[in-house]
Amino acid sequence: MASAANEFVGRSLALSRNGLVSSAEALAVDLPSLWAVIAVETTACGFLSDRRPQILFERHLFHAMTGGQFDDGDISDPTPGGYGPPGPHQYDRLARAMQMDKNAALLSTSWGLGQILGKNYKMAGCQDLAGFIAAMSDSEDTQLTAVGAFIRAARLDGPLQGHDWPAFARGYNGPSYAENQYDIRLNGEYQKAAAGALPDFAVRTAQLYLRYRAFDVGTVDGIMGPHTRSAVESFQTEQGIPATGEIDDQLLQRLAPPAP
């Protein structure tokens, strides 16, 4: 494993419009339908500010995979929940579990834009767990490709095509989906996206890459709001170029994250 600072850091590339279109076409769904899935799962952002994939560690799965031998009520417990804060805290929990059983810990974690469980790596189109995690660390495009593969393998493409949100929610989120209104939230995100709320991908890419550089952009949502414009201007000033606040290909090239 790499050092803790670089663990699970790959290219960390932002979602492209081509990536969204390709995954939607493979599922024979419209763009808003697929966007709704990732909007509900991760508010449509697959990476943390430190470039690691969004994750959620599932203590009940770790308990089941390790026979309860590490039960502590926190990272191993027969009941779901106990997540604590999102973000880096989930990696702290994962790291502790990996010290006990690395493979079971990684399999018990959900990853990326669609929060696919490590144990479902084959359904996500990957040959092995290492390849799956590499895909999750590489880009939001590869994360979304895995989401599409999982949806097809789980035979949920039909419900998604037909906007049968309860059926899709049951298959994707589990039988208790109604407790957190998963189907209602899916429909809400779909309606917003269908009404024209899909992001400007250039703006969204700039937001994510600025966040990697510790600039405050607000939400990574593809909307050119005041936080984003201010961050762009600050970065341009830092780079010694005119602080126009505008996003173009040259700016995105300058912002692109360095190779891991």
C-alpha cells in the first residue's frame, strides 16, 4: 500500500459529458435518469477534496465477513449504521478495519459516484477487487461505467428506463428503501434534471479541481455561482494570468490534477 496521504489516490479525473452520455447509452436511458441515481447516492460528486473516492464503510458487512470476531460496536457490528461523519472519517474506519482483515474491509465498503459495494466488483464489470478500486480511484467516468455495469447485472436497467422508481430503489438500495424515501428522492432528482438542471461540465470540472487545490467553490454542481467565480479569479491571480473569472480549456489544463 502507498503512504496514508496517497492511499487510494489515482488520476481523480472529473466526470465528462461524454462519460455520462456513454454510460446512459449503454443502459438505454436518458441522461436525467442516470444523473438522478448519482445525485441521490453522492450528490453527484465521486471524490473528496483530498482526491480519494467517496466511500461509506458498512460495519454490518464487515461483521458478517469476519464472523463477528472483531465486533466493537463501531467498525464491526451485526446491525447497520453507526457511520459517523462522511468524508475522511470513513477512511479512518476503513483503515482500522483493514488492520484486522484488509480484504473483508475493502469488500465491506461502498465506493464512488454510485456507492457500489466492493463485494459487488464483478457485477460492476471488474475482474478483481484491486481493479475495481483502481477504477474508483481513476475518474468519475470509470466510476459511472461501473455503475452502469452494476445496474445491468442487477437487471435494474428496465426499471430505470421506465422510471419505475420504487422497483429501482428496491433493487439498488435494498428492501428498506422507503425508510429514507429513496424512490421519492430519485424521482425528485430526475424531475430537476429533466427540467434542465444537468450541470455545465466545464464549470463542474473546474469546481472539482479547484477543490483539490483547497479553494472554496461551494458545491460541485456545475453552476457558476459567486464562490466558484471567486475561486477561479483567485487561481488565475495565483497563476499570474488575467483574473477574468472565465473558464476555458486553457484554465482546465492548468487546473488538471498532477499524476499520482
